Amino acid sequence: MPAKHIYCIGELLIDFVAERQGADLSKATEFIKKAGGAPANVACAIAKLGGKSAFIGCVGKDPFGTFLLNTLEANDVDISLAQRSDTFTTLAFVSLAENGERDFVFSRGADKDLEYDSSVKMAFKDNMIHLGAATALLGGPLEKAYGHYLFDALTENAFISFDPNFRGDLWKNKESVFLKKCLPYIEKSHLCKFSLEEAQLLSKKTGIKEACAYLHNLGTPIITVTLGSEGTFVSTKTMQRTIPSISVTPVDTTGAGDAFIGCLLQQIATLPKSSMLLEDDNLLMEMVEKANRAGAFTTTGYGAIESLPDQKQLYEFK
């Protein structure tokens, strides 16, 4: 049985990463241009591991937009469904602390202009979609398209993955709105990937087990909570377990979560039926362990996409 196609929907943007400074963007004077955007990173992670991914999103008709699409194409991501608008390409300014953690400031642009394309619906049939955009719930045509694509995936029997990708800079004093907008996606998705902060924010629970129980009750059957160097907490309605990660010295954590979920989705795409994940705990654990390694590998290099492992690199990274 051929592997399923995975459609990653949301933003593709420029990460301007501050050079030679700590986590304070106000002190940065030099920046290096990198391709970024969580859904695009996930699409590249899938493709570099031998999966079949497509990106659905919008960039500007400017040199930055051209650079971004060329980067995806160079990484074997299908960009035939990408759109371009007269709005300037979205930018993010990123600083890195000594431990590799990030501070973001966004200048939002063309990503919000993604228009719903009804012809895409049939492509979802019996395939997979990943809804992992940091900007998708902020309004504009993108948010409307996101909702339409969720409905299309449901009607076409697609496997649905959701990562809320909460960014504090985008939701200052509007966390309750973020929570409300995430609910339909948590209710309908087969798999949700959260950070610990997101799981606590969305559930209003402090304990990770209690948070997952609350989120399961909303509807999602499989939850992964990434815990950085501690690994990943995996939860279904019958099993909860922490899968350790590999110990590394991180230089840049950008894209680690995207590498994790991309690797996990790439593995799920090869299953004859996704229900096997709930039927065999060991299978799910083995997939998460491999995805943990992909995430850890990505933190050992600068920039998300160029640091993603291919199949050989991941196999050798123990």
C-alpha cells in the first residue's frame, strides 16, 4: 500500500535570526535570512524522510516569497497548491538564547491572504492533513480557509493532525480567544501535538495527566506533549507514558517540534490504517521515540529546514 500524501496548511515566512547576541532582540544589529513557518518546516521534515508532502499557503510576489517557494521545492515538497499575493511576505525576527531557546517578533504579511480552494477537497480523500500554523487563527482569509479545509478533511476521511503553535507575541491579552478558536480543531483531530505550555493553557490544568484527560474529553484520541530535553509525554484514553529523548547540546531549538511531528506523521502515512496507533501501544511508542530523535537532531544545527535530518542521518543518530 503506497504511503499517504500529507498536506501541510498555513504560513511560510522568513525567519530573520539575530547574530552574535543573547535573547534580547533590542540589542541585535545583524540578522541572517532563513526559511521558516511551522507548516512549511513540517512539510520539509516529511519530504526529507522520504514521505510525500504538499504545502498549502500564501507568500508575497516579492523576492522573499520566491526564495521561500524555491526552498520548499529544493526539499522535494509539492508547492503546486501554494498561492502568491500582492501583500509582502510574512517576516519573523528571532533571537536565540545560549540554551538555543527563542524569542519571536512577527511582522505579518501575505500568509493571511490564503484563499480557500474547493478543488483541493478531493486530494484529501484517504490522505492526511496537518493544521499547524502559528498564524491561522488570527483572522483573514487564512482562518476561513483553515476551517473549510478541516471540514473537507472530515468529509474525505483524511487523518487530521493539529498543532496550535501558540506564540505569545501574537496573542497578547487574547489567550481566551486563542483557546476558543482551538477547540474545534482539538475536537476533530485524530492527533494533537502540544508543548507543555499549550497543554496547560488550553486545558487550564497544571498537571500534564490532568491536562491530557481534559483535552481527550474534547475529542482528540492521541496527544503528544513535547517536553524538550525530557522527551515526549504520549497519551491516549487508555495509556499515558513519557518517551525519553536523546541528550544533546542544543544550539537552536527552532523547528524541533516541527521535526518531531513531521517524522511522526511520515511514519503514520505508511500504516495500512491509522487505527493501528490505538490498537498497538508499542507501535505508537516506537514511532514517538524515532520522532524524538528527529527533533533532537534538528536542535544541533542552525535554522529549521537545513537542520532537519534525512533518513540516513536519522538512522545513524543514536
